[in-house]
Amino acid sequence: MPKLVGFSRFAALLEEQISDKISRRILSGDQGMIVWWSIGAAVHVEPHSHANEQIVWMLKGKMEFRLGNEQRVCGQGDVVVIPGGTEHEAWFREDTEVIDFFAPPRDDFLLGGKPAYMSEGKSRWPGGVDFFQDQATLRARRRVNSVEIKANI
């Protein structure tokens, strides 16, 4: 992926199809990089860290995100700032679009290809729940757990 100087259009950026569920467009200058991701449901970005500072901007969809020891669900309009060297990970439960900003640019992204820490459908959600488990089952499990907790108080 070449670095850009001057003007262009988003539509002119090469869309790299990394897998059936992951594609990206990369725009890089000398000091910073923007990556637009289209990520399908059931993708897991495994725990990793990098020296680059990263800013995440959620455009569409939802992801469960862990930053260090803090975890939350992020949706449209949410942003996350990840200091360089901080471990993070994400679970995508639905089709999602995200923009990442990196400073400095990620040299490994400029080379192309699927990052080793991205997996599809083989991982588990936090708490050991299978990716494809029915949402009604999850809600029922939460209700039962909440009743059990109240009963033990």
C-alpha cells in the first residue's frame, strides 16, 4: 500500500479483501495512517499490542472491546484511544464498520495481508460463550444467573 501525498478520494483507495468477513482501505501519510475496516459478525481480534497509538471510531455496528483491564460494548459514534504498548482485543457480534487512526503508520499494514491476531468463528466470547450461540439463550442465562445471585444474598 503506497503512502499518499496530495489529493484523492476514498472510493479510489484500494479495498483489500483480507478474508470473507474482513476488508479494509488504507490511507497513509508519513506520520499517520487511517484504516477503514468492514468486519463481519463472529470475527475476533485476539489480544495484541503495538507501539503505535491507535484511535478507534465506530461508524456502524457493535463490538465488545477490551482495553487493558477495562471492557465494554462500543457502538456507532463511540471512540476509543489506545496508548502505544497497551494490550487490547475485540469481538464483533454483528457486521461492523470502524475507522482506525494509527501514529506512526503501521508498517505491517502497508505490506498487506491478514493480521495474525484476527480470527473468524473459532474463538469464544468473553465468559466462554460460543460465537453462534442464540441471543435468546444468552438472555435466559443472564436472567437465571441474576436470580441465583439474588437467592444467595
